[in-house]
Amino acid sequence: MKTEKIEVKMKLEDLGYDPFFDSCAEKTGVENCILSRVIAEYKETYKVKNTQGEYLARITGRHLFNASSREDYPAVGDWVLLTVTDGERGVIEKVLPRKTLLRKKASGKQESQIIAANIDVAFIVESVDRDYNLNRFERYVVLAKEEDIHPVIVLNKVDLIAENELNEMIRQINGRFGKMEVFAVSSLIGQGLATLKEFLVRGKTYCFLGSSGVGKSTLINELLGSETIRTGDISKRTGRGKHTTTTRETYFLEKGGILIDNPGMREVGMVESHGGIEDVFGEISALSGKCRFADCTHRHEPGCAILKALESDELDKEKYLNYLKLKKEADYYKMTSLEKRRKNQQFGRFKNKALKQMKEFE
């Protein structure tokens, strides 16, 4: 007897919608639109998904005109209000306020670069053969903590090292971060994949972060159970996977869970920090309150509690040096951002004054 496959209609909750966005949608004042989520970003075009299907969409000219920075544009993970123009295309009328926004400093620029929006969990992936680096983990964890995104560490390609080496890495991670989920996985031999799958929850959004070639796309393929994402071969010169992901794409697990694949990141620059650094480096932050001087830089001042902890080996030197480096980057970004805003305000006043004078001479 032939049986027909029943297609189950996707619900908003399956796309990651939660009550946080209820009031956001009501306050926009935009009517007759379909609530949708941005699942991919291309040049001047976005792929959005809702309970009725997928559409290619553009933003309105008004949105373009009113945007003052890149953060005003839609990003992968955003919830938007969509007007459908035909069966496959639409117009994004409004971007809803974001619950979380994962971003980093753009390479060689002062502006921040959006990684993804409305993320619940950030999977920070490093391959154990060449990519493993505690300081880089800390960078990603700070970016996640800054937005109350839950960070999870994934050690990939564990088939390439001995068990005692892997145990030592996990010991180092626990020593640096304390309580944090760490998954040791291998796509080649299937190690740890079942445990990672069990961690995923329906309706939650998971973003995969890491350098090129660490195996993010291959991991997502394993979780999806299909070769959905094209992956590159291993480079003979470097022994690393070749980078193939060029755009941010969203994938939906059959049993629930939303996965966002990201292009590999060569640099992870810090943006201004309002608590992420203090959260990740809680031990150092607590010690800073015991310093003799309130404006202590923790580098050479007498009575510095942090330097005292270093001398007595109570504080890890690598963690201390990375703290100083990330703090300096975040402070510099904040300072230059303030200067830029100040210049924009000055130009705005100059422009308004000039327009006023022109009207007086008409």
C-alpha cells in the first residue's frame, strides 16, 4: 500500500520566535505584513523565511535613506515585517528590535561587523590539530557574553590527537573558563556528534564561529544528516580544510534547532565592552577593586592587587596579558567611536547653520 508523505507546516516557534518579539511587532505600526526571519544575506538581497515559505527580498528606499550605519540594515537572524510582491519575492518593510546582536570590529575599519542577530547559543569551534588557542577562545566568549549569548566550546577533529592530549586541552579550558560546556567531536569517526545533537533544542538559534578550515560546515552537515553545505578538500600545503563558506546561511534541523553557518574569521576584533570582559575575566575584575588607586592600569602601579596575584602565581599570566590586550582594544574602539559621533554632531550643527543662513539670503 502506497502512503503519502504528510508535510508538516512550520510554526513561528520553529523559526526561533519567542514572546520577546510580540510587543516589538505591535509597536512598529506597520500593518498587513508577514512576520519573517532573515536566513541568508546576499548583495543587496536577503532570503527570508516564514510559515508560508521562502522569499528573496529587498529593503525599501526609505529604509536605505534613513540608515545611519550598517547595523540599521537587516542581518541574518533578524525578524522582519515582509510584504509579498509575488510568489517568490517581497519587500522588507521593517526590522524588529533585536534580542541579541553578535558583532565584531570589521577588519581594517572602525565600524563593527554584524555576525548574526537573535542568537541563543554561540558554538566556538577550533580544530585541535593546528587551530587550538585559549586566547582566541576568550575573544569569542567575550563577544558572546557581551550580548548575553550562551558560549559553548567545540573541539573538532579530535581523531587527530591522542586521548591524553585532548584531556590536557580540556583541563586547560576548565582552568581558564571554569564551568563551560565543552564538546569534543570528530566528523570523521563520529565521536561526540550524538551528544552534540542532544544539546540542540527546538526553536533555539545556534551560531557556529571559528577560523577558516576548522570544520564548521562539515559539523553542520553531520547534524543535518546530509551534504547540504559544500565543503572543501584538505589543503596539502597547510593540512587544513579549505574555506568554502562565503555567506551566512541558516539551516533547520528536522527535529528542531536552527543552525547558522558563518564564513571563517581571520581576525576577531573587539568592539566596546559594557560587561563582557568583566564577565569573562571575573577573577581579574574582582582583584581590580582591591587596587590602591581607582584608576590603576594594572601594569606598574604600586599597590596593584592584580600584579600582586601575578607575583604569587595566584593569577595565570597568559590570562592577565590577554585581559590587558582585549581591554585596550575595547577601550580604543569606544574612544574612537565617541570621537566619530562627536564629529558627526559637529558636522550636523554646521550643516543646519549653513542651511539657515542660505534661507536668510533667499
